[in-house]
Amino acid sequence: MELSIIIPIYNEEGNLSKLYDRISNVAQSLNVSYELIFINDGSFDNSLSIITTLANSDKHVKYINFSRNFGHQIAVTAGIDNCTGNAVAIIDADLQDPPELIGDLYHKMNEGYQVVYARRKSRSGESFMKKFTAKIFYRILAKITSIKIPIDTGDFRIMHRKIIDVLRLMPEQQKYLRGQIAWAGFKQTYIMYDRDERYAGETGYTYKKMIRFALDGITGFSNLPLKFATITGFIVSGVTFLVSLYALYSRFVSKDFVPGWTSLILAVLFIGGVQLICIGIIGEYMTRLSANVRKRPLYIVDESNIATKD
Ligand code: UDP
Ligand code: MG
């Protein structure tokens, strides 16, 4: 198998036939053996039946149907675990990522790269809030991580088998694939593209999912938040020590003291606030640690027409 194309699906009934046509055209024009792996991530529309119909009429079509919605990154992971191509592309199902670009990504990869990602020159049809928060987030993340996670880039990309082998070695539960791929190293490059509007349907990425995803990116690839807790902890302790020296001095030496309710309550509140922040940060890591200690399977396959590994 030369080319695997991984397509996560969450309620994409309006996009599937158009997507299938466009992707199949590209794959055929490349003149290589290929497979399309659809991962149905708990859609509650007609996506699954459209996919099974496609699979019945085209042997290039493989699918994995999750027992419920496990999230976009997990859906892509299932594709990564089960693909067989030398080159593996990931693409969204909503036609925001133009399938024709897979040809360009593939040719670029064959120039001797292991990863070619598609970087967004522009994005149409997305809310100001989404573009703004994404822009800020990717820049902050780039600042606080030691590895180079490309900015303005989603998961639309092509990867060499070597990268797939690395990804399969990373059992962590909180998948931030673009971080893991950057972490993997090898030769990586990008091409620029204009991101289209969603063809049909609505985004499956709610703000809740986006915030979770951003936290996974930060906690998975940066320890700065933990260091922040330690640093503020030291600063606050230092200040507290000086203030207590002063308090003891004014109480016992200068005997010039006022029952200082204001300063007291301010200090209590301040320290309380800092403690809460720190506990919160530690909590974020703890939840992730405990998830990994549990070693639950990342997803449960309901049915599939490929022999899945578990
Ligand atoms: N998706 C998924 N599971 C989810 C949410 C989304 O598999 O829980 C898929 C979705 O079908 C699409 C891709 O992930 O193929 C990107 O999602 P979407 O277009 O909703 O995100 P956006 O482009 O708005 O960030
Ligand atoms: Mg989209």
C-alpha cells in the first residue's frame, strides 16, 4: 500500500459523497495504490450508512465505527493505528482542507521529507472568535514549548511511515497529534494553502472541546504552567516572610501596631488565590497522569471491515 488517507467523521452526511469523489479523484490521479480510512466518531446522522455503502462499492474504502464520540484526535489515532500506507495523509471531512492538495503534499514528501503539513494562509467561513483564539493560542504554545509545533496548522498533512511508527509508540491518552508529530522530528516542511469554508453541516468542535484540546496541547508539551506554580509559590513565600518580620518588629519592638483587619484579609485572600491557582495547575497534570496510569483503551471499535488491532 502506498497511500493511506485518514478521514475522521462526526456528523458529516452532507459532505461525504462530494468528499469521496474529490479524494478518489486525487488518489487515482497519483497512480498509486491507496486506501481511504473513514473513522466514524459516533455520528448520530446518516454518516455511517453512507460510509458502508461506499465501502460496499469500492474496495479502497475502509472504515472504523466507534461505539460513541471519542473526539477528533482519537478518531485520527485509530486511523494511524490501522493504516498500512507508506505515506499517510490526514484530512478533515468537511472539505475545509481541499483534497486536491493531497497531491501536492505527496509530491513534496517524495522530495525527501517525512512530514509535509499544510499551513493556513487564510481561513474562510470561521467566526472571528475562533480565528482570534486559535491565532493567540498557537503563538503562546510556540513560546512555551521546547519543541517546534508549527503555527497556523491543523492536522491536514502527509506523513511517512517512519512517523507513523513513532506515533504508535506513544501511548499517552491526551492526544495532541500535531505536537507528537513535531516531537518525532525527522525532516518536516510545509506548503501554504487557503482554508475553505465548511461545505455542509456544522463544526463538531464546540468551545468545550477546543478548550480541552488547548489544555492537552499545553500540558502535553510544556511544563511551564507547573514551573509557574513553583515560581509564584517562592515569590509569595518570600514576601510573606518579609511581611511577618515587619509584623513581629512592629508588635514587639516598636510596639506601633494597629489591629490591621484590611491587610490581614487582603493577605489571606491573596494567598488563598495563589494556592487555588497552583492546585488547579497541579490538578490539570494529575488528571492526565491518572488517565495514563489507568491505561484504558483509547477507543472501542464497534465494527470495522479491517482487522483492527486493539
Ligand atoms: N470530528 C470528529 N470528532 C469530533 C469532532 C470533529 O471526528 O468530535 C471530525 C469532523 O468530522 C471533521 C474534523 O474532525 O472531519 C474537523 O472537525 P470540524 O470541522 O468540526 O472542526 P473545525 O474545522 O471547525 O475546527
Ligand atoms: Mg472544519
